[in-house]
Amino acid sequence: MLVLASASPRRRELLTQAGFSFQIHPAHICEDLRPDEDPVAYVTRLAREKAQAVYNEILGAPGPDSRTWESSSLDRQSLTVLGADTTVTLDDHILGKPENPADAARMLRLLSGRTHRVITGVALVTAASAQATAEVTTVQFLALSESDIADYVATGEPMDKAGAYAIQGRAARWIPRIEGDYFNVVGLPLALVSTLLKSCQP
């Protein structure tokens, strides 16, 4: 059984689009950046911690389903938890989700006319192993006017997105070129996930 340790609707849509069968069990962990932690290490660690936390909850936390999990060695052996975390970086500075509209506008001004990186950490935790890695995609932005930024922020689309934009949404008009996995920018590198899942199969 594959479990997605995320409440992200975009990750859910991508996994469904790719034909995976899965359940959703969001993770709740501290996502603070550690001192001197680089962006790749940061998202990889968070992905691993999310997957491990959910794996432990499913198999060990008290609740209506805990007896089922604990009583079945088959379920325990077949459980695979997928964790992921995405961030946007510019000059190795992490741009997370904006705190408010003004913060979203600030991020978009920083990205305007620049090329940045989108990094997604991906982790799989099973009874046999825990593995984590990351996918990196570079994204080029056109120059944005203050009117462009204000109109976009007013739509509300940037507010729950790392870097304050959605490549699959209205911001697509400002992105002439990417290098790497498009789905990574949306929030989940499907080819990488598929490769990791195959490596977990006996």
C-alpha cells in the first residue's frame, strides 16, 4: 500500500494522473531550516522526516486503524510511505510560501527577470529501508511589471505556493523556459518517484 504523507492537492493530482493507487495521511512536523543547511539538504531532510513520521503513526499510533496494521505482518511489509517537500531558491536563498500578499509580491519581484531553482526532496520509507533524494529544475522568469505582480497576487494563487507562483496556473505566461522535470516544479517529480518505487519492489 502506498501512502502519500502530504495534504497537497497538486501532489495528489499528479500521483492520480500517473496512475498510482494511494491513500493520504498528511505529516505534521517542524519545518524550520537548520543553521547552515543548504536547500537540497533541507528539502531532502523534510521529505524523509515526513515519510518516517507518517510511517510510524500508521504502525504505532493509537487509533481506530492501529489494530489492523499491527495485527497484519503483510500490511506492515507492504506499507510504503512517500514524503515530499518543494522549495524555490534564488542565489541559494530559500523562498518558501508567502506569509501574506505583501510577502508574495516581494518574492515575485525577486524572481522577475531571473532564473531560479525549484528543488523537491522525495523520500520513501518501507519496512526494509528509508531512502531520500532530490530533483532540481531551473526556471526562467520574464520581467514582471508592478501591475503584473499586483494583479497576480490579487488572484490569491500565490498564497500557498513556494516562491509565490504556480507554473501550472496563471504564472505560466511568464515562464518561457525550464531545464529539468516540469512536474518537479508543480510539486512532485513523477519519474523520480516511479524509479524509487520500483527500487523498493522485491
